[in-house]
Amino acid sequence: MRRHKHVVLLAAVGLFVLVGAALATQPRPETSDVSAAFTANQTRMTTRTCDVDGNTFRVTRSTWRGTSASSEPRLSGALVVTTRVLVNETTGDGWVSGTWRTTSDQGGNPRTRAKSIARLSAVIDNGNHLDGLVTGEGRRPYARLLGNFSATIVGSTLSGELGADAPVAPDNSAILYRGNCP
């Protein structure tokens, strides 16, 4: 019984030490403005249509592969964008959801060489212009990613920018951030 009390007490002290160390090593708050320009070609696509109330809707799932250029190393490199697009063929308006992933150009497992991973949500205008938001993370070192996303689809090419200051120069159009105030 006495030995059991000592083990429980020792475990509790160890837990307090671990929690204290974790709290003491939390990263300080950091932010940095970032941007990236990208171009990708469609490598896979499936599409279908449906008619509702006299409107034709096209649903397309695509995989785009290309490159992303950025002064921020976590946003540059090989790029894979996956999208699910729903467009009203009558008006050209619709929405996009998907993912953004940059990896190093070196071989190996894509999961361990990932530099940034994010979800994207955008609206479509005129059937080919996308404007939206990217939320995710950069890796090595870890930081959260939040930014504006704008692109156009011409034929089988997706090109655009993440966090661009064009056509209107916003402030902090994309950032990598981490940490919290104590």
C-alpha cells in the first residue's frame, strides 16, 4: 500500500514537470507576410452535369500538378492542387473546394517531405476565375497558414497567386503565424 502511494506521488510529480516544461517551451507569437505564384497543369479530371430548374450544373473533380514559386521556402516547390468545382453553366458562377500541397523536389514519401498543406475554398466567376481563402499549415518549422487565393483556369492550366498584392494591394493578404501570448 505504501509503495503504491509512492508510485502515484512520483507519477503525479512527473506529470507536473512535463506539463510545466511544455508550457515553458510554447513558441512565442510570430507572424510573417508571405506570397506565392503558381502554375499547374490538369493531370486528372472527372466531370458530370445535372439539370435543375432549367439550369445546367457541371461538377468537376480535378488534380493539378505544377510548381509554386515563393521567397518563403515552405510555399515553394512541387505543387499539387485538388479541386471539386460546381459551376452553373448558365451564369458561369459557382464554388470550389479543395487542397493545396507543396513538397520538396527531392524524392521520398510525400507526407514526410510536405512543406505546406492547406484547404482552399473559393468562388468562381465567369466559369474560370477563382477567388478565395487558403487555411492550413507550413512545416519545418511549423506555422499556421492563412491567405487569399486567386487563380484562373485557361484550358488545362491553373495559374494564380496565394497572398498576392494584386490587383488591389491589401495589407497582410497571406501570413504564416504561430504561438500565443502567455
